[in-house]
Amino acid sequence: MKTGGSPPWGRRARLLAAVAAAVAAAAFLNTLPAQFTFDDSFAVLYNGDVTDHSKPLHALLRNDFWGQDIRSPMSHKSYRPLTTLSFRLQHWASTRLMPAVRGHPQRGEWEDGAQRGGNSTLNPLLFHLCNVAAHAGVTALVFALSRRLALSRSAASSSPPPAARTSSGSSTSSSSTAAADAVVGSAGWAADVEAIVAALLFGLHPVHCEAVAGIVGHAELLCAGLSIPALLCYMAAADGRAGRGAAHWRAVGAAVLLGWAAALAKEIGITIMGAMLCYDALVVPLDASQVAAPMPADEPPPVHQRGQAEQGRRQQPEQQRGLPRQQRNARALSSRERPAGKAALPAASAVAAAATALLQQAAAACAPRGALCSSGSSGSKGQAVLSRLELRLKLLRAAAALAAVLLYVKARSWLAGDQLVRIYRKVENPIAFSQSPLERKLTTGYLHACYAWLLLAPLQLSADWSYACIEYVSTLSDRRNLGTVALYLALLWLGLAARPWEVLLEWAGRAPAAPASGALHKRRWRLAVAAGLLVGPFFPASNVLFYVGTFIGERLLYFPSVGYCILLAEPLAAALHPLLSPWPASKAASSSGGAGSPPGLDSGKPSRLRRAGAVLTATLLAGLLLFYAGRTVLRNQDWRDEEQLFLSAQKVCWRSGKVQLNSGIVERRHQNWDKAEMHFRLAKQVDPGFCEPDYHIGITLLSKNLTAAIEQLELGVRCKYTAADSVKALNRIYMSLLERSPGHAADVLERWATVLAFPELQRYTEAATYYETAAAKAGSPLAAVMALNRAQAALAQADPVPVGRTPDYPVRVPASRQQLEVLGRCMAGRRPVVLAVLGAGGRPATQGVKQAAYRYLAEHGDECRGPVPIPDTPEPEDRAARTTSYHTALLHTLQEADPNDPWLQQEWGLMLAATGRHQEALVHLEVAGHIFAGQLAAGAGSSAAGSAPSTGGAQGSVLSAEGTGPISQPAAAAAAVAAYRHAQAVVAALSTGNEGQVDPAARQRMLCHLQQAECAVLQRGASLPGAPASAAADALGCWAQARALGCAAPASGTGGASSTGPADFAAGQQEGDDAETDEL
């Protein structure tokens, strides 16, 4: 209950929080016109989870922050579904509410500077506006957290001495009430001053520019915005302000849920559980009655203080005043510890009931003797019961926080399969690549000192601190170790001064739970803030337990800077008290009888020296805030676009390989080719293993030196970061060269085949095809032989790996030794055909070429016509390109030269059937059968109506299977029968395949058509001179089979050609006419 003289502290606190948030937002307003920069494009524009609104929301739970399957070896393992969901909502709103803007070119463009991707016109205004608003909200939360921490510190550090707390039933005078009011007002005022200082330091700190101006820093803002409320909920439970029983555990549950949400925004959010433990262990005393200082009027006091506060404002009944204090406390605690209803947790209720019973027994034992429990053994026993109760609650809260951490880690491991980032390189984090353990430790220590310096003096800021912006610290004599030593000594002093081991001894019962002095409690408070809010959130990125994919990232300091600003605000606010205090300390002290000064204030009027010190502190603070504001506004200008960003980075980290690389990309966009090449070569000099510049050097040299450009791009194929882009660029270059310089086709094709055979690609089937195509286009048979020798040598030396894409080989396709052996045998079988074509002057229809082709088909047709065997893989690769050999191209060349060659028609049909193209295969096989049948009829001198049409030309135009001369009549009959039977097999395969619905009537007509054609050929073959006696029986058996199929008897004199052709069968609809000739 507020007294008449108490000012409206709640309204003032809310006003100050709003002022801090407004100042923070104003400092970052100039980020609103900024574009997508650096990693923003990959997190938003090229992230399907953000841009594809048709994707189900549960897909966000399976993918990482960049849109890849989190279980994939290619994943960065950054699991932030809440941040991705926020991006998706912002993208949805932007595409509907914001006008489109012209996007800037992104990294990875080829020649014309065009962007990769379809979201190049997305307006980033809403994304930046959300970041500014989130930063303002986090600043207000920092105010609330700092104020609560200041009140907690003041409440415990200014508690009255034990004697004052254990004195019995003295009457509460009006002077003590006035002193309490003075303490209340001073505590709230001091906390407000400290909180506004901390919030302004946080809101204006220049190190936050990367997190706020960069859209990808949205994860940091969400994480902090959820972590701080989680800690505030836990503090309310630990302080007792949330109540007891169910209310207490509801606050703990809310803290855990908010902590999980923070971890789903960014992984470091789970470290807020450590801040909860630090606060509970170091700030909240084991004996809750030690905290006697009242809270401000706008905040309810802790449960254990509410009875004491009431004692200062109303007189107790006479019988209560006569009782010992410990007995009154026991009764009050008993009334407060009753279960809060059915919602109370059984465990908490049981603990409270047991503690109440023990306290009542202790009070009853003390009452008959008329002695004070606090002054005797029974009083010690009652105090021990209170301590045990508080310890039990502490341990239960700690168990809840630790269980939350364990569940998060286990769930993330189950989902991701691996917790750590595996795909980083030396240029991004050189520590992991050092061979010296001493060098790794010294460099890691110096890295921590660099982070601390960025908080203390944010003078030099860079978007990229990659290697070799900061060199290795290799020796103990390196003077940079002084910064490391200074930092670790400061942290060590902070820890030792707080004497945390005494807390553990109190918990173990080996030391009395005595109240800590004000100075010791402040030191423990500082340790809790430093460990929980500064070191803890930074620890996952510290490279101590595991290596991360970033050497130094300014955005990683966003959440840790909360602890830094709160620690810095404490001495600054304390130094300002003599200047700004509206509550005279001397008056408060005199009215309270010298019981103590208000928190944070010294008794007596401030001396001139202290006021001068306060003026100096205020001046320094104002100067610091003005410096922060100016530095932040200027730094925001660097984040307007990538050109400004990397120009500023060159001033700080000109030795960084990635800074030079990105600077070269910016110069290339402006077609400053020489400057771009210079930056790329400087990036390459930083680390010979830094392969990414090879691709960019190649792209830059395209307009200057094509040969050198191709060489650099081929090096880029061997780099896992640029392999895909390099392959695409080389493909476009080689195809363009084929069009522009057909006279050099053989050299171009062989060079491209060599690239495809790289072990980083393993596209051996395509490579073999291009090798043989190059040999076929060679200027002479000798050149072709040399090209084929090189091709076979390359395939023989290859070491295939049956595994496809991995983090080290992102574009590799799986290959096998069987695949290479088949390619080698087929290439050797086709060699005579290729050489014969070249020997015939490029005329494939000559008899010599056909002899070589027929021999190849007879010996290798069965093995080489089908798809090349490759390992099965679920990856969406181009399977057709990986299984189609040069056999297809060679056969197409031969058939195009002589379309009436039935052997080539038949082989083409068999090849199509082997690849699953049954409808097309059926046409070619039937045509082959008709040509053979026509040759048979022409050889017999038959011209009967209705016989199979002779599309094979004049007599003798069809060669024998060996190609040595015209085919004989028995051989033509056998070949026709074989072709028709192949066609029937295709019909059977088509009717059971997956090429659409097959009309049963059409299938029946087609089978009858083929069966009758086969029977007609057999019947004619049986009538040939010298035909075996079994030929007539075969013909009769064929007609019997046709009747069994339900085929109508052929018209008199027909040669077996039915009226229904393969085109009618493929359509499945057109009705045939038995009187018409075959459509083919």
C-alpha cells in the first residue's frame, strides 16, 4: 500500500523504458533504406522456406536456417525455426503490402551481372523495420531486467543486521514507517537511474549495427527478446514475488517455455537457463528472511516480506506482539503455505506442508521457556528449517532448468543427427586448422580479448573478420597475449572476489547460512550477471568446447552485451547518485534511527568532491552515449548496400581473404575488371587453400583471356564451394565455342569431356560420350585414334566412388567400377565404326562402315544398347544423361544416312525398348520386319496384292548380317520373323508398363497384326526352294496360334499384313478397316 509521499514509481519506470526504446529506434532509423546485404540473400531470397508460401509450415521444423534439410551433410546445423517463420511472415507481408524495388546484383552472377533467383525485386523495407522495432523492444526489456536486478541487489545488500532482525516484538513507530517509505523511494529511484543508463548503453552500442542493420541478425533480436522475459519470470519465482505453490511453479514453467522459444530463435537462447541458475545461486539468499529491504510501491514484495511490511504499517494484536518472533513467523508462514487450490503441484505442496509442520514444532518447543527461538538452539533449528526449505526450492528450480536444457539438446540431436557445424574452412575459422596446440590456445584467448575490446571500444567494426584479418598468436612472447591475460585476470578476480565456494558450503550444510555483507553480496551479484548474461551467452561461440564456423562476428555480441551494459551501468549510476538523488540520505537515516541508509546512497550530505565526481561521471556518460549514437548512425550507412559494406571492411580487415573476395565481386559488378582481378588474386594469396577466388578470377578473365579463364574455371570445379557455378559456366562456354568455332569442335569436346571426368564430378558416361564425339569429329583417323586412346586411359585411371553428394563433393554423382568397365568395352567395340566413318570421308552409308557397324551390333549390341549401369541414388540427378552412351548418337548418325536399313531400324527399336520408350520402339521394330519381309517378297519375284509393302528398295538393297553382300531369302525371312517377335514382346511390355492406359481392343488388334505378319513370312519361307520340312509345320503352328489369340483369318492372298498399325495401337482409339492396307 502506497503512502501519501511515495511518487508514482511504476509510471516513471514505464516512461523511462519508452524513452530508452525510442532512443534506440531513432539511432537505427537510417537502416530502413538499406538493401539485402551479405548473407541476407541466402537467408531470405534464396531460402525456399521463406519465399515458397505453399510449403507446409512443418517443413520449417525439418530444415535449417538456410532452408536445407538439417540432417543433410551439407547443412550448417543452425536450427532456428522461429526466426525462419518470422522471415516468412515478413516476406508474405512484403509481397502484398510493399511496392517492388529494383534489386541489386548478387554474388555468383556469370557474365551479365544478372541475379540468380526470382526474388530480386523484393522490397527489404519491412524486414529492416521489423529489426528496428525488435531492437527497440529488446532495449525496453533490458531496462526492465536491469531495474529488477538492481532492486534485487539493493534489497539483499542493504538488509538490517541480524540483531535488528531478531529483536522481539518492539512496537512499530511512525518513524520506522517513514524510514521504510524513504527506503522504498530511494530503492526505486536508484534502480530507475541504473536501468536507464544500462538501456541507453545497450540501445546505442555500435556493435549492434550488424545485428540490427543486417536482416540475418533478426535471429539475435528474437533470441534476446525471448530470453530476457524468461529470466524475469524465473527471477519472480526465485524472489518469491510470484507467490508460492502453483503460482511459483507457473512462473518457473513460463521461464522454461520462453527459454525454449529463445533457443528456437537462435541456439544460444538455451544459455538463459544458466543465467537463471546463476541468479538463484548467487543473488537469492538461502535464507529468504535475509532480504528485508522493501520493494518499490509499484512492485509487490516477496511473499516472505509481506508480513514484515504489514508490521510496519499496522499494529499487531496484543497477543501476537507478546509471542516470540520465530513463533509469529511460523504462524504466518503456516497461513501462507496452505495449498493454493487444486492447481497446486503435489511436490511443492508437500514440501511446504512439511516445512510448516517443522516450524510449528520448533515454535511450540520455544514458547514454554519464554525464550526467543532465534537466540537459542531451537531458534537455530527453526532457522535451519527455513534454510532447508529454501534450498529444496532452489534445487527443484535448478532441476527444472537443467531438465529443460537436456530435453532441448536431446531433441535437437534427434532431429539434426549432429549438433556441430562441419563445413567450415580455414578462411572462416583458422583456429581449427592450426597444427600447434599452443597456437590454438593462444589464438583462442586472443579471440576472446578481441571480443571484449569490441564491447569496450567499438572503434573499428567490420562485416567480416575472417582470416587473415587477425593472424595466429603462435608464441608466448607475442605482445597480444597481454590483452588475453588482462581479460582472464579480470574474470578471475570477479569470480574469486565473490567467494562462490561459500555458497556451495552453505548448501552442503558445512557452513552456517549467515547473511552476506553488502559488499560481498554486490560482488556475487556482479558474478551472477557476468556469468549468466555475458560469458554464458557468448560461450557457445567461444571456440572452447567446439569450433564454430565464424572467427569473429559482431552480431554474436548482441545478447552478451546485455550483461556488459548492466555491469557498466552499476558503477556509473552509483557515481551519479550525489548529483541526482531526490531523497536526502541524511533525512532518511535520521528518521530511521540510524538503522541504515537507503540503498545505493551514503548517509549525510554529499561532499563537494563527490558532487564533482558525479558531474564528471555525468559528463563522461553523456560523451559516451553521444559517441555511441554517432558511431552507430555512421556505421549504419555502411550497411546500406554491399558496395559500402565491403569498402568499409577493407579499411579494417584488408588482409581478410573473404573481404578481398567480396570487394572483387563489387568491382566486377561495375565492370572494373582489373581491380576485380586484383582483389581476387589478393584473396588467393591469403591462403593457397582458399579455392573460391579461382572461379571468380575465371569469370573476370572471360573478356580478356579466354584460355586463362577456362583454366581458372576448371580449378573452380575442384572447389566444393564453386563447383556447381564453375560447371555451369564451363558448359555455357564450351557450347558457345562449338557454335562459333565448329572447326575446333574436336578439341572443345575433348576438353569438356576431361572436365566431366574429374573425380569431383564423376560424370563418366557423359564424359565417354563427349570423348567419342570428339574422336568422330577429328580431322583424321590418326587424330581419332589418339583421342580415343586418351579417353580410354582416363576412364581406366578413374577411381569411382559409389557415393554421391557429400560436404566435400557437393556436385558429385555416384559411379561404379562396373560402369567404367561397360563404358570401356563399348568404347573399344565402337572404335572400328568411328574410324570406318572417318576413313569413308564422313559417309556412314558405305558398305565398309556398315560392315563395322553390323559387327559391333552383333558383338556388343546386347550390352551397349541399354542404359549404362549406375549406382542407385535418391538424389534428383539427370539419370538419362548418366545412362545414355555414345551408342545412341552413333546409331542415329548411321540410321539418318540410310533410313531403309532394317538392321539399323531393328537396333534402334531395341535400344528404345531397353530405355523404356516402348511406343516408339514398336514402330521401328515393325518397320524393320516389313522391310525384311519386303526383301523376301522381292527376292521371290512375288507382287501379290496385300503382301507386306516393300520399303526396302530394289532387290539386293538389304545387306546380310555381316554386311558383306545382299541378304539371302532364308536370312531375310528369319530376320523378319525375329523383328516381328521383338515387336510382340514390346506390345506385352507396353500393356503392363507405366506409359498410360492401353486400350484392350487396340492391343488385341496389334497382336493379331504382328502375328499374321509373322505367319505370312513363315508361310512364304516354307515355299522357298530348299526350305526344310519343318518350315511348313512352323507356318501351320503360327496360324494356329493366331486363331488361339482370336485373330480373324486373313483375306485370300494377303501377305499377313493386318489393317491395324502401331499408330492406331498407340492411340488406342482409332478403328481399323480390314480391307485397308497397313498405314506404314
